[in-house]
Amino acid sequence: METRNYTTQMDAARKGIITEEMKIVAKKENVSEEFIRAGLADGTIIIPANKNHKSLDPNAIGSKLKTKINVNLGVSRDCKDYDLEMEKVMKAVNMGAEAIMDLSSHGDTEIFRKKLCSECPAMVGTVPVYDAVIHYKRDLKELTAKDFIDVVRLHAQNGVDFVTVHCGITKKTVEQIKANNRIMNIVSRGGSLIFAWMSMTGNENPFYEYYDEILDICREYDVTVSLGDACRPGCLADASDLVQIDELTRLGELTKRAWEKDVQVMIEGPGHMPMDQIAANMKIQQTICKGAPFYVLGPLVTDIAPGYDHITAAIGGAIAAASGAAFLCYVTPAEHLALPNLEDVAQGIVASKIAAHAADIAKGVPGARDQDDRMARARRKLDWDAQWLEALDPETAKAIRNSRLPEDDHSEACSMCGKFCAVRSINKALAGETIDIL
Ligand code: SF4
């Protein structure tokens, strides 16, 4: 059996060791193994890879690498079929999701978590504070700080690759929220639970107070800490306010403490945010958190499009990723409205993939535009089969074309311009052929 002479991927990198995971991701990213090792050593690249997640096909996250996307799933009171949820997971992975966050909130969550960690090739993330209430089946205020930390340990043992821990919200934040008159106060589910727990018990945030214990657990299993943004703005009016930036400053300090223990870190980010503030926010995060990968939840660039928030998030996500964010959390059309169904999940993934890909082209990821160039050549030749090969969602593209083919010539143009097809006209003109429009 293989014996590891390192604890985490970061520890290995700092010792000059190239791990199997580093070799795999270097190939996928088309960069050298040394590039990955150096990024892991200084914290600008992470490979969330729990020692106990045996089915993992590893991926790296970092602003100079391909932008990755996460899909939130999990069993809930309204969808408690483990096999059906697992089907959604595999569909998400097949559509290109590099990470699945298990936000299960019903029944015995450990069963699904273990199933996920034994079958899912994508990175698995969780939010232990959600699970604490379900796991102990006790009221929030009855839970102790130790209970919360024990759930982090359980998730680590189960094989989870990254945990969202809302360590940046403290008693000081409670006062700030009360004093700052935000429109949406706190919209982070985990953040609101911790806020409520602190308000009811009068105690400090256990994830902040016992952060060193959390780091020891993460170091033992190589779980990446995803520093949650409890105070992410939940509407445009709250964006970039004192509460958000103050929490980010604390996340910067916590990043440094994690790195001192060789624990991998990423930082979660906004939220809702006007387009003109996104690039500046990415810069501030990179400066305060010393280049730790940024994981953004949107950002949603307007508040008025319920039913279309996969689009508002994709616009913000593309700007964020082109400006330095490394990891996008998908948003579905059901955001703010309902639990997403299978179709919503698919729509959300496609929107996120478009945002991630557009950003990769803008930031010059090696080879990112190759597929676009192949698509352009196929379009020039009106080669529809070649176009389906390059399409992000070929089934949808094919179905639209085939549902309304041009009347007389099915092989060439589409029914958008028919005989006025510009591509066809130019091809014929350049070949010295007659253009038959009538
Ligand atoms: S008919 Fe118009 S839209 Fe369709 S392929 Fe030709 S130029 Fe493009």
C-alpha cells in the first residue's frame, strides 16, 4: 500500500514532492507539473482531494487555470430519493461540473454523503453547519461548539474534499449588521444559522473560535477550507459595503493561518453586485487573501430577473472569472423561487459553463479558444455535423435546427436567412459560382 510522506497537497508541494494528483491536473491544464507544484506551495492553486475520496478524478482550481464550476445538489424533504439525486449528480458531472456541493437537508445525510464520496469523480463539498441540525436532530440553540466541530470531522472522515466554514462572521459582525441597515441583511444560509446561534447563545462563532481545531482536521484528511462569506451582499444595494469588506479582511487573516498549517484554502465571494464593482472586488480579494482562489456565487448583476437568474449570474460570473475568480457556483432559473428540478439544473450548468469558457478565452488560458475556432471553421463550411461536435449543448442546437429546416435546401443554410444565407453567398462568390437567390 502507498505510504504518503506528506499530509496535504500543499505540504507535498512545499516539500518539493510532485503527487499523482499534481501530474493528472498538469496534463488536464496543459501546464507543467512544476507550475502546479509552485502554485500549490504558495496557495494560489488548490487541488481539493480528500485522502478518503477514492473515486475522485482530481482537478485544480486557480485564477491562471481553466475556470471550474460547482453544482449544488443533495437530498431534501421534497426530493429524498438517494438514487434519483445520484442520477442528477452524474448528469451534472457529464455536463462538465468539476464539483458537487452536497447541501442535503433531510434524513440520514451521511448515507448520501458516503455514496457520493464512493461514486462521484467530481470534487465533493459540504457546508457542515447545515448538516449539524439534521445530524443531531436537535434545535439550533441546543447545539454546542463541539457539536459543530465534530460534524466537520465526520464530513472529513466521509471523504469530503472541501468544507464551507463561515469563520469570518463574529460577534462584531452581529453589531455591524444591526447598525448598517442593509436591505437584505444576511442571505447566506450557513451565515444566518451561525448569526442565529450566536444571538441565541451569546457565544462567539464556534467556527472562528475553534478554527485551529478545524485546521487540524483538514490537515489530517487534506480537506480544503472554503472560507464562507456569511455577509455576501444579497442585493445590489448591499454590495461592497463595510460588512462585506470587514468579513473579507478577516478571511484574509484566516487564510494566512491555514497556510501556516499547510491547509489548502479558497475564499467564497459575492453574491449580488453591480457589474462595475465586480473587477474591483476581485482585485481586493486577491490582495487581501494573497491570491488564494476565489469561489464566487454569481455574482448576480441585477435583482429584478427571477426565473432568469442563471443569466444574471452568468454575466457576473464571466466578468468575475475574467477578472481573477477561479471557481463559479452555478445558479439556476429557480434561484430565489424553488428547489431546482432536473431541467433547471441543466440550464444552470450550461449558463455557468458559458461564463467560465468566455472568461478563459478573455484571460488567455492556453488552448481555451481552440474549440471556438473549430466551430467558426465548421460554420464557414456550413458543416452542421462538425458544428454539433463543437457545440456546448449539441442536443438543444440540433433540435432547434431540425424543428424548422429551410424549405428547399436542407443541407446548406438554416431557415434564419434561407437563400439569403450570407455564408453560402460568400462561399459561392469566392468560388466564382452563381448565387441563386430567387
Ligand atoms: S442562413 Fe443565415 S443564420 Fe443560417 S447559416 Fe446562413 S447566414 Fe447563418
